[in-house]
Amino acid sequence: MRFPASRHAAAPLLALTLASPSVSALADPAIDAVVVTATRTPQRADEVIPDTTVITSEEIARAGAGSVADLLRRQRGIEIVRNGGPGASTSVFLRGANSNQVVVLIDGVRIGSSTTGAASWNAIPLSGIDHIEIVYGPLSSLYGADAIGGVVQIFTKNSAGAPAFSASAGAGNYGTSQYDAGVHGATGGEHSISYALSGAHEDANGFSATRPGAFGYNPDDDAYSRNSVNGRLAVQLAPGIDAGAQFLKSRLRAQYDNGASSYDTHNQQNIDSYAVFLNARILPNWRSSLQAARSNDRLGSFTSTAASGASQIDTRQDETTWQNTFELGGDTLQILFGHRKEQVLSSSSDALNRSRITNSVAAAYDLRRGSQLLDLSLRRDHSIYGAKTTGAAGYGYEFSKDLRATASFGTSFRAPTYNELYYPGYGLPTNKPEQGRNAEAGIRYQLAGAELQANYYRNRLTDMIVTANPCPSRTGSCAYNVDHALLEGLTISAGTRLRGIDLRASVDLQDPRDETTGKQLARRARRHASLTADYALDRLDLGAELQASGSRFDDAANANRLGGYGLLNLYTTWRFTPGWSLLLRLDNTLDKRYDLARNYGTAGRSWFAALRYGIR
């Protein structure tokens, strides 16, 4: 295991959380929460074997006008790359895995483009989100193709309790403005109805997406705007039976640089997700749920304000899932059936306009015996590649209420994207799915109100698809199954309360490398860390975030190095009357110049202020 000499960076973070005699108890919301993504059923986070973290609604509220990607990169095990401002194309790496090796769900509905295989992170609205669950490691045995690095599930604001209204308006530099409003509630009685509806608008003048030296460099500001609406309605048909529907629509318009052109060059990204569902308790120990869902990902690129010069790629996913959960004493058995159809509805290349179907069956068993935990899962996916079988086994042992150890092994795969299969001059129809085999071990220890968690993982990928030049089967370059990769790392996180200050820290020591070439995988650092401090007074909350990353390479050949960086963010919330609050946030406080991608711009010191009403 070839880690950098980073233990010196980790030591101060751990010492900070464990060395003080004046430590008081601190409840970790990520531990106390009930999560559903890790096992597809509600479960206390401290009883879940896979490494899981929860981004709470309070943390999302503190993010201000930031993007979902900015929120994610403050979490352990996550890095991002963005080609400019918040509206620009964005990639999210989970434990070193590519964006197309991570499954992204919105309220249980899978989203993403079938041509790129990745979610459109820049188009996901932040204001309508209640919380986010992140599960690290392979989950193909529960979610099928592409869950090599993990699963990120976004939960929008839900319906509960008495009718309530919330709204906010904010502004910041770079011409940023943001507005959102929402209502939610539920009626009582035998046939209760619960509802939630929210909408948001955000825009900014932005800054130049590129820097001198970039292809298409133009020093003008690149603006963006995003409009979104989401809602949910559920009706209790009878005791133990409810049905409903949910939706999310988001439209992003973001300018990009295309040389010294006077035209308005911009992308228009639309993501939509819809679902109808029926949940029923058929027997006291048998719960059944049926969901039919559709998601659309549409991207148009325009080189002028006229319709000419436009290109468009529209993809769609339709998925039907039938999940049955049986409670067997203290154990749980799940049987799952799935049907997914992917389509490219329109593209500038007719070769991409096609569809594929995957039918799946899966079973999972969760066992709890005193201090021992055991999770087993097995899945079979049938598609144009034939049958793919994935499985996972996890074991946990609680030595005491303060000490728990876990170990797990799982297999996964990623289906080739339509670009990798059919794009003219690049794709090869013979490309096979990538495959992963992951082993990991973890430990969680609580001492005097402080909590320490460490997870070591080793995820070996085979048949990795890369750009081969020259292509083995024709002239030029192509997507080709050639490489082996190893995603290996150690994540350490800790939290405590020190003299009234809530402290959280994490450090990632990783070695994501291409074993075929021996090179470090592009745009992934071998070490990154974060530290958060929060202090609450009667009506005033104060906080600071420190994010640090080591150097990375911008290319697979490791010829262009991107320097390491550290960012300091400050924020405060003042609750000046019941129901009303004022948020102030200052990001990149020290005005550091740094790079997420070579020759692409990043924000300097930036501020945002928002007036809010209601409980968020």
C-alpha cells in the first residue's frame, strides 16, 4: 500500500478531538440518524455495516447559495472537478471512483445520462433538498450497474405535521441572487393526505470559466441561471397502505467560453424525475412496495442565440421496482425485482439513438444476533451483455457499546456508456462492463464523548475502459477495455465537543492508480482533509470550515500537475425573531487561487447573505 507520508497531517486532527480533558458528550447526527440507502430499508446508522454518512438539513442550510457538488466535497472520501463556476460541467469522485462509477438517486429514482453514464451534478438544485445519504463502497448487489464507488441518494423536502411555509431570499457577489419558497403538511384522519411543494430560482453573473492557456479562452464572465420545482403527494388508502407520486424538474442555463466570440455560447441542461408508488403492509411481517419511475437528462449546446448551431442529447431511464421485505424475528429478508430501460431519444449522431433493457432479481438478508451483525446480498442482472452476478457480505462485531469493528467484501460492475459503445470514431460495440472487487475493514470507537472512525478499503477494477491511442482494432483512438486500476485508501474521521465548540475532522489517505501504466488517476489527490467547527449561542450560530487537498495530475499521463490548496470558509446564522433568521457566509476567505481542472477558473473570496422565514 503506497500511501504518501501524510500521517503527520492526520495527527493534529485526531489529537484535536481526543487530547483535551474538557470534552463533553457530542451526539453525531450521522450516527443517530435513520438511513435507508445502505440496505434499502430504514435502519439506525450505527447498525449499518457499510461506511455511511448523512448530510443533514442543518448543514445544507449553512451551505447558502453553494452547489450540491460544493456541499459534497466537504465530506470525507469525496473530491470534485468543475470546469468553471457552479453552472459548469461537474464530476464527483467517490473514494477515487469516477462519476460514472457512482449511482445517484433522487428520492429513490436513478438519474444520469446514458451517453456519459454520470449524473448532471450542476443541474441538481440545492434549495429543495432535505438531506443526503452517502454510502461508500460497492453496492451493485443492491442497486445494479455502476455502483462501484458507492451510492449518493438525495432526499427532497418531505411532507409531515401541520401545514407550514418557508421562504428565503439571498444575494452575493458575482451578481448572485437566490429565491426559494415551499409549503408542506399533512391532514389527519383515517385517509390522511401528506403534501410538499417547493420551487427555487438562482442566477449569477459568474466569472470566466477559463483562464489564459485554455482552449476557447475568453475573459468575459460566464453567467448561469437555474430554475427548479419539486413536490410529493401521498394518500393513506387504508391502514398500512399508502400511495403517492413525486416529481422534480430543474432547468440550468450556463454560459461557457468558445474563444473571442461575441455570440452567447451556452449549455442548457434539464433534468426531470417522476415516480408513482404504492406501499402496503400485506402481513404483520411482510411489507411490499412498488414504484414506477422515469428520469430524463437533456443537454443542449448553443453557439449563438439562434437555433442554428445547436446540438442536443436527450436520454431517458424508465425503471420499475418491486421490493418485498420480510421481518423474521430480529432478522430481515428482502426480495427485489427490477426492470430498467435506457434510451437515447435524440442525438447529433444517429448511431447513439437506441435503447437497452436490464431485468434484475436480488435478495438480501440482514441478521442481528446480540453483538454480531451480518449482511448478505446477491443480485443477477440480465441485459445485452448477458447475465452479471454481484454479491456482498458484511460482518460487524460490537466489543462494547463504545467499540465496533466491521469487515466486508463485495463485487460490482459498470455498464459501458452509449458513448463508449457507439459514438462514431470513439465507441466500440465489443466493450465489456468494468468489474470491481472490494475488500474493506472499519472500526468505530467512542471515548469520553469523542468519536473516532477509520475505514480501510481496497477496490480492484478490471476491464477498465480508457481512451486507447492508437486503438487496437482500428486507426485513431477509441474507448477500450484495457486497464486495471486500484482504488486503495484509509479514511479517518473524528468528532467531539470542546469547550462548547462542536468539532469534526476527517482525513483521506488514498492511492488511486492505474495499475496498467503505474500512473496516478487523473484529478484525484493522494490526500485530502477537512475540519469543521461550530459554536452555538442563544440566537447566534458561528462556524468555520477548512478544506485541504494535496496535489493532483490533470491528465492520465501525469504530465500536468495541479497544486494542492487549502480553503477557509466562515458562516453565521442569526435567529433574530421566532421563524426569522439571517445567514451570512464567506467562502474562500483568504482569497486563494487554486485549480480543480487545468486552465479552468475557480471562485475567489465570495460572500452570500440570505433572509429566511420558517423552519428549514
